[in-house]
Amino acid sequence: MRTPNGPAARVVVVGAGFAGLAAVDALTGSGADVTLVDRHPYSTFQPLLYQVATAGLTSADVAYPLWAVARKRRARFRRGELTGVDRESREVQLADGTRIGYDYLVLTTGVSAAFFGVAGAAEHALSLYTRHDAVVLRDELLAELECLAAEPSGELHITVAGGGATGVELAGTLAELRNIALPATFPEIRQERMQVTLVEAGEVLLAPFDPGLREYTLHQLLNRGVDVRLRSAIGEVREQEVVLAGGEVLRSEITVWAAGVAGPAGMSALGLPTGRGGRLLTGSDLRVQGDERIFAAGDIGLIEGNPMPQLAQPAIQQGKHAAAQIRRLMHGKDTAEFSYQDRGIMATIGRRSAVVQLPGRIKIKGTIAWLAWLVLHLVTLLGHRNRITALVNLSWRYLTWSKGGGVIIGDETPPPRHERAAAGERAHRR
């Protein structure tokens, strides 16, 4: 613990998502010796990953270098993957064997896809939680479209599992890609040859939203030609098929899993208490149960009896709260309970279509909501360059889709997965 004339308290923040960056930011000027750890050298702006996946933004548009973040906040950045926490010696261990001492530890590692035991989902479905996921999905989509353009009688079926914000935004943008960009970019492909299906096990889409906004979202997706399947749980995912729990088989060359989250692999090996989905159990002050010096914030944390929505705002507020409690502990004060301040939620469906729900029963939909969504996401991007390039690329996308613009390709588009798998099987047989 830091004293006025003693050494600075060592604070290690693991994870550079919304919660981690908020914690580092809130510790600026505290006198603490702050180290930010992440397995990537950049922070990813996850709300716009679906735009990368649908070839509207480059992967660089949603990434910001962490050494720049650390420098501006008088912290240090250390690239590494967390593999262990030694609570007795107060050290975290990284995959390369490095050990970093701490007085206070803030875990904000984020989450990964939760497949809920669905057979074949982990093997055959694509996720959309990281920058790498988005690039893989974009390359897969473009590879399938190129293949489809060369096959006059072929079809492409894309299934999106999960009717939350990520699933809705991805399905809506894929439908617009087909409806607006396809005729100019791939004139050989008729629109009806590309099918987009959104599968949701629950009764409604966007469950946290007002019923009127949910209904609007459903109608907007249907009007864009998305096949929406409500009350349809997935029982199995195969190489090019999705099997619903009722037995119906849907053809699906690309299956994207956006149906839930869980703690990242290896979290249970840390020896910390976990709850549903492998997330870390915390008290009301965000300290991990059973440890007074370890905090968990953002999606990885689970306040027992008071789960938070897994959105950017709760993560940011929790990151700030964890930092504030460390400041209190550094000065010998007791911690305070975390209280979430609802500042509203929003989701976009496509061009000139979005839903916004603000405190005080304020509900907005349509073009105004879409512009509000666009402005907020551009403003909250890290870095002026990212804001400018994202604005240019999104403006170009929405203004030139019908003329063949707005589709960003990678350095090299691989062949579709099923072709790569078949080639591998042929080589194996030889």
C-alpha cells in the first residue's frame, strides 16, 4: 500500500478493452505505478468489428496501439498472455515466463464465444469478438462470393446465430451488402442466390430494448430480406449445415456465432472463483470473491446477484469504479459498492436504420437514431487517425455501394473453407 513517503502502489491491469482502458485512464495522476498487460499490442474497438467483417472498414480502423495509450497515461505497456496469478507472492505470470508483481490487480480480459455445448459449433462456426475474427470472416465472405460468381447455379447461405446487437447488426449489414453492393461488385450473382438467416432461441430480438423498438428491428430485417427465425434453438452445427433443435436442417456455408459469451480459455486455471460461463465472481465493490487486492471489471466479472448487461457502458463504468476503489485503498479508505448508471443502449440495423433507447423512456428509431449511432461510435474511437479513416470509409461505403464501392478487400483472399478442406482431404488420401 502506498504511503506519502513510501514506494508507489503497483497496479497491474490485464486486458485492454473498454474496462481496462477506463481503469488505466482513471488511475492517471493517482501516484500508482501502473502496468497494462494485453496479449495484443493494440486495443480493438469491438462495436465496429461487424463493419470490418462485411468489408466496410479495414482492421486498422478499429485498432489503436497500446504503447501510445500507456505513454499518454504515464503507464507502462507489457505485451503478454496471462497464464497464472500467484496470490501469495502477489505476482501475475505471463505465457513467456515473465512474472510481474502487483499490490492491486485489475482483471479485464474480456470474454470469448460461448457455444453452450452445441455440437460442432466450436469447430464449424466463426466468432466475431476479436480483430482476427473479423478479418477471417471478411476473407471467408469474399472468398465465397468470388466462388459464387464463377458458379452460375451456386448459392451462398449465411446463418447468424444470436439475436442480440451483434447478430442484428451483422445480419442487417450482410443483407444490405447483398441488396445494394452485390449487383455492382459481383454482377454475375443474382440477389436471390445469397441468403441471410438470423436464428434466435428466444422470443424476441434485442431483448433489453423496448417492445416497440424490437418490433421495428424485426420489420426492418424482414424488409431487407433477412430470414428471421425466432424461438429456434440450434442443436448442431455441421461443415455446411445448421441443424435446429426441432430437426430442421438449414444449409449454411458460413455460420457466425453471436449467441453468447463465456470466460476465455484458461481462466479457471487461475484459481479464482468463477460462476456462470467461467466468469469471475465478484462482490458488490468488484473485488474478486476471497481476495481484497484483485478486481474484475467488464464482461469477465460477474457480480453475484446483480449481473450487468454486457455492453460498453457497464464495462467503462466498472473499469473506472475499480480504479476509484484502488485509490481509496491506497489512502486507507473502505471500498464502495458499484452502482451502474444507465446511459442508454443502441443498435444499428443498416443504413438509415437504428434503434436508440435512453433513460426517461426516450426512444428513437430510423435515420436520426442511425446518425446518432454513427456519431457516437466515431467519437469514441481511439485516435484521430482512426476517426478520420473510419469516417471516410463508412461514408464511402454508404455513398458508393450501388456503384461498386464500399467493399474493402484483404491482401489475399483464400479459397472458401469447404474447398480448402476438400483439398486437404485429397492430399491426405494421396
